[in-house]
Amino acid sequence: MLSVFPTTTTGMMRVARLVVSRPRRRCWCRLSLPLMLILMLSLSLPITRSLPADIVQKFHDPEVERMNHLVVDKNTGRVYVGAVNRLYQLSPDLLLVVKEVTGPKGDSTACSMLDCPREAQKRPVDNVNKALVIDYTTTRLISCGSLFQGMCTVRNLHNISDVVQEVKEAVVANNATASTVAFIAPGPPNPPVSQVMYVGVTFTGNSPYRSEVPAVSSRSLDKDKMLNIAEAAVTTGTRMYVNSLSRERYPINYIYGFSSGGFSYFLTTQMKNTETPIYLSKLVRVCQDDEHYYSYTEIPINCTSDERIYNLVQAAYVGKAGSVLAGDLGITAQDDVLFAVFAESDGPNSDVPRPHSALCVYSLKAIRRKFMSNIQRCFSGEGQRGLEFISPSHKCISTSNRSHAKAGDPNTVTEVTAFFLKPEVCWSPASRRVAQHFVVERVTKRQYEEESKRAT
């Protein structure tokens, strides 16, 4: 069920407290991404001070138990919802405009997107919505489901019953539980003019065709190559795979994705490394003009307070700081800020969250500065570089020692090392103070020079 709440303030924290009924604590407990989106929707409603703090409108379909994704058209206020076997188009006040049935349909994991072997046994399978994204450039809604190896459809944003294009490509996760995050942002071949869809997908391993689906990719939005890998060469492209030795034993759960300052980011939960089954959260980053994903980076990120470790990110949102928070963080009101909700894991070797949660706040400017600090220290030969589930880890090499540079590749510098960063704000049952552990992966000389400019 979706609900709209009246609001008497433009401050996100006050609206959040109203919804979760915690008027005196700056702590969100088990806050989900759909709920966070509903909170953002409530901020856009007209302010009505005379109304009680109660629900003013609801949308509910008794045929559907779970709704997976919600997006709001920033131009019209229309609401689009992806659910199990259903897609909905709602008016700004949550009145039903269009309902589309997307499943169940006959399918088998033994089938590819294009063909099905004779011995494959098809059965009715639910179509779980895995991604729902608005492409404002073409006024289209991209909806991806778990059926047919994770296929997507492109629909008319004004009338979602009008299917503009069916994409015969495995794009998202092909079961109900594996994660997928997708968002549109600038990307190759010509950012910021060209836009691509960034996709992060958990490996399922339930079909021989899943090894062809990248863990992270940038996909074209051009009609003739819709959702193909945006730039692809023989050995590189706008994609990253977990190596075949690690896919089954190193699951990556994608939570949220966003764009800021020329980079695209994913928040994930995963193990510390392939040999240590301790779960933590990581921030993944790639440069938006990188046609080869050489700039792919990962940053482990924790939220701790009063000796309690909130290691599993549950939901996140990137927005502008606003004047009060900006003053606290030492940034401008127009700078990007990452709000991330973390939970404690049920044990060091568990990825199951406990009920206790905390909200940590980070300015993207501070994150970029810490990336630069890490890169500079790796240039000096400190720390390790590489992610073993992608490629072997090696010691950082000082750039002053040119004999170690790869022949024929003058742009190659170092990869990364590990150091710490404090988030500017942490709201939890006990307040503020936490250190983060950062690891950066690959960096080219051009990216380093561009990042130096952005970080200042």
C-alpha cells in the first residue's frame, strides 16, 4: 500500500519522524527505500497546516502483496509503481490511471532471452519488478522484470500500456530475491550530453546464461542498441564482471545508485574479501567518461556509534544539503549529500540485519577529497591495490619509479590503498562519531588530474 502524508515542514528529518512516529529521536529504524521515496513524494505536496498529521490518500491493490519500486515524474508528479506481476501509473494524488498485468508467464531458467531448448520445461512464473527508471530525454519508462533472464520493456511515459520496445537482452536479476539497482546518468560516448543506464546486478547462478550478465554495467539508451553495453571492445568496455572463481561464493547485494560530480555510484553490501566471510557495506564508483571501466573503485563504508557497528546499508538517498545542514558540514546548500541508513548484522558472518538502525550523513565533496588522499598515498607506494574477486591484489607502486610502469601504457598509474574517513553526521541511539575504511581500485592519469580539479 502506498500512502501520502501531509507535511508542515520542508525539512526531511521532521517528515521522517512523523512517518515512523519517533518525534524526539533522529534515528530511522528499518527504513526501506520505497518508504524513503514516499517521504520524498510527501515533500512535494502543497503545505496544508490545517490538516491533522494523518494519511490523506492511499493506493492499494488487493491482488498484490508487495510493491517493489516507485518513481515520480519530476515534471508532472505522476507516480509509477512496479510490483509482482503488475505495473501501475498513478496520478499525483495516487489515483489509478493505468494498470498493466506483466505476469505470470511461461518461463524456464534453461531458456535464453531468444530461444528455448526442446527439453526445457516451462511453467507459470511470477514477473518480479527489478528496475523502474524514467528516461526524461525520450519521455519513456523503462521497466525490467525477473522473467526471461531479466528482460526489460520500454513504455510510453504518458500511457504505460503503450509498449514502445521490448529489449531482448538479459539486464537484471532473474529471480525474486537477487538485487538489482538501475539509474540513468551521463555516460559514454559523450557525457554529459549522452545518457546511459547504470545497472548493478547480483549474480544468481541459476542458469547457464547468467555468466554473460555483468555485475556493474553502463547500457546504451539509443533506440538501435537499447540496453546493450554502451561501449564494448574485445577485453574491455563499460562493464565489470566478478571472476568465475568468485561468483558463487562472493555475492554482492546492490542497495542504491546515484550520480554526482562526474561519477556514478552504487551502495552495496558484500563480504570483506573472498576469504573472510565478514559482511560490510561498500561504495562503488566509476568515472562517467570511462569507456573501459578502468576507473572502477570500491570504498568499504561503516557507520558506528557508542561501540555499536552498523555495517549493513539498508537504504540511501542523495540530495542537496539545505542551509542548516550545509552550515554544519561546511559546504554550500547546493552541494550533494549522501544520507545512508545502516543496520547491525545478526552476527559478524551474517548479512541478515537486526532491528537497530542508524542514519549517517556524508557530503560528496568530502568523499571525493578522501578518494584523492588515498590515491596520493598509493602513488607514494603505501598500501595495496586490486580487488581479488575481480583481479589479483598487489602492493601500490610509487610513481617515482618509472621502471615499474606498464610498457606502452603511459596513462597507467597506481590503483589503490586503504585509509579512513569520518562522516560529518551520524544520527543513532547514541550520537555522532564514526570512522570509515576506504579502498580505491583502478585510476588512470587522466582521471587523477580531473579528480584533482573536482576535489578542490
